[in-house]
Amino acid sequence: MIPIKNSAEIEKMRRVGAISAKVLDEICRHVAVGVSTADLNDLTKEVMERHGAVSTSFGFRSGKKIFPGYGCFAVNDEIVHGIPSEKKILQEGDIISIDLAMRVDGFVGDNTRTVGVGEIALEMQRLIDITQYALQAGIDAAIAGNTVGHISAAIQSVADENGLGVVRELIGHGIGREMHEEPEVPNYGVAGKGPQLKPGMTLAVEPMFTMGKPKISVDSDGWTIRTADGKWAAHSEHTLLITESLPEILTLLKK
């Protein structure tokens, strides 16, 4: 069953969404040449604590595996679930996807941004920009009465039109009291398919595009997922609320 939030729960989702946006923005502003992903992870812990948030990534279990980071830091050909490391030092021209999910007052906000390190190649900036554009296209399709398939199809069409790969094994999801709730929100699909969108649903929409083929591989650490062909990838994500009219982006940074 897909949870429908009541007015009190929606207010809590708005609060955690606003905090999630602030935390992600602060971490992204510290991305620089010479910074390690362990440095960014330490800062994430500090900033979350300052805002009264608790990481839902740290200690997350998948079978017998336990994730050790306060956020996920995926560099270059890594797509998601990059484990922070002192040995992973950012270099000029790299790109990094920072995926942060956190709990405040019993509810979870989830957002991701891919940013460049120093000056990056134009093709990498294009990858980032198109992934962000696809996220907005998916959000624009998240209208009550539409289906999850409308979101999926909108995202896929942007990738197809621009010659980018759509990662199929990794998808968006419902979100609320838990980091992962129903429904699943793939980044590919057919408009009109899947569950109908209703006011009060909250979703994490998160396109993941690759420069090459979308096939993935998993590192020996059991967490880090990267492109099988070594081509670079980008990831962009917002938590949003389905309303009676236009969708509300809960993790949109308020200046």
C-alpha cells in the first residue's frame, strides 16, 4: 500500500525536506580539489547534527552488509553508494554525486546533486545538466491523476533524446517514515502504467544517467555501484509531494 500523508505528516515532510536541502547545499559547497570523500563524510555528520538530523545511510543494512558513511559519495564512473574514503581525493575535472538522506522528527528527506570539481569538461557539464533537466521533467509529470509511468517516461525521453544511458537497476521510491516506501519509481517506462498518483503521496525521484551503456557493476565492498564500461555517470534527486495541483519540491533549496 502506498502511504498517503495527512496534513501533520506533510508539515513534517516539509521540515525534513528543507533541512535536507540545506545540508546537501553546504556539503556541495565544500567540494574542491584535494578534498577527500572522507572529509566530506565527516562534514556531513557535523552539519546533520547541527540541524538536528540523523543520517539514514549510516548503519543501513542490506543483508549482512552495513553502510559505513553518513552520505553516499560517487565519483566519476561510480553511480551510487560510494563509500567515503581518505584515499579517494578529488582531482581537477572530476565529478561527484552526493546523495544525502536524513531523518528529522520521524520523517525522511532524500536529495542528490552531481557537481564538478574545479573546471570540468564540457561533455561532463552536459551530462550533469541533462540529468538535472530530466529530474525536472519527471517532477513536472508528477501530477495527481497521472501514473508513476508518466514520471518514468518523462525521464527516459530526456535520456533518449540526448543519447545517454538510463540505469535500470536503480530507481526512485516512495519516502516518508521510511527511506524506502512504495511505490517504486523507475527512470524508464510507459506513461499511463503503474500506480496512480494521488495527493499526499511523497516520492524520491532520482534519474541516473551514463555517458555510455547503462550496464552496472558492483565493487568488492558490496556497496559501490559503477558503470560496467567505465564511462562517467550523473545522479540528481529531489523529494516531492503530490498535491491537488502542481507537485511541491520538498528538497528545493530556499535562499
